[in-house]
Amino acid sequence: IELPELNGPQNATGSTESTGELNLQITPWEEIQKAVTSTGKITVVDLWSTACDPCLKEFPGLVRLNQEHGEEVSCFAVSLDFDGRKTAPPESYQEAITEFLTKNKATFPNYICATDSDSMYDALDIPSIPVVMIYDADGKLIKKFVDAGDTAGFGYEKDVIPFVQSLL
């Protein structure tokens, strides 16, 4: 008897809000921002890339946050891998991103940003990634963790999760 290969995400145990399915969409920032600001609850947005080691190291913290507080907090992951090159459209990153998200059991909304990364840095006034943005229930940005300035070297365990818990 030959068992079929299991392609795709495995169910994330402990998640309170997800169905265990990986949800990955290629979407421009304007549309992602509309989704982020209309959840009606505290929302955490992680801007990351498969080429960013600090991003990959901290990403499991977002998964833990979702597992522990998924009923009270909406979590979003936005990949900024796309840099605008015509030879490497957003779709070309889908396989590597899907593999990473599946491995990390990231069952919340995940996006490959179709807006190029340089435009994102300018629009959000950020020097680099990782970046974690926290929005209140009304969709207002209330905190931005950037790996520069007074939040340089931030992490989920010591910074992001305690800040989010202080809001609950």
C-alpha cells in the first residue's frame, strides 16, 4: 500500500481562530491595509521576508501570539519579498513562502505584498524589516516595532507579546 504524499499545511494545534488551513494571497498593500484596519479588534501585522534572517527567527512569535490570543487579536503576516523586478514577480516567491508558512503553522491571513518593497519602506516610513505594527480595534496604528531607534532589537517574547497583552 502506497500512501499519498501530504502536500499543504498541517493543522495548527492550539489555534483558537483558524481552520488549520494556510491562507496565502498576493495582494497590493492598499487592500491588505483595508483588511488589517477593519478587523474590529487589536491587530498585529508582521512585515517580513524569506531573505531576512531576523524576520525568520522572530516569526514563530507571531504564530504563538495567534495561538494564545487568537480570539482577542487578529494576526497578519505580510511578505515583502517582492522588490519590483519584472523578472521576479510576486508569484515567483510563492513556493518558498508557502513552505516557510506551512512549516511554522501560520494559519492566520498571510499575504505576499504585490506592492514592491521599496515603495512599502517609503509608504510606511521604515528603514528595514522586520517590522511589527499594532493596530487598535478601530484600525488606528498605535505602535510600530522597527529594528532601529528605540525599538531596535525588538522581539516577540520581550516586546510585542507583552505590549499586546497590556492592551487586552
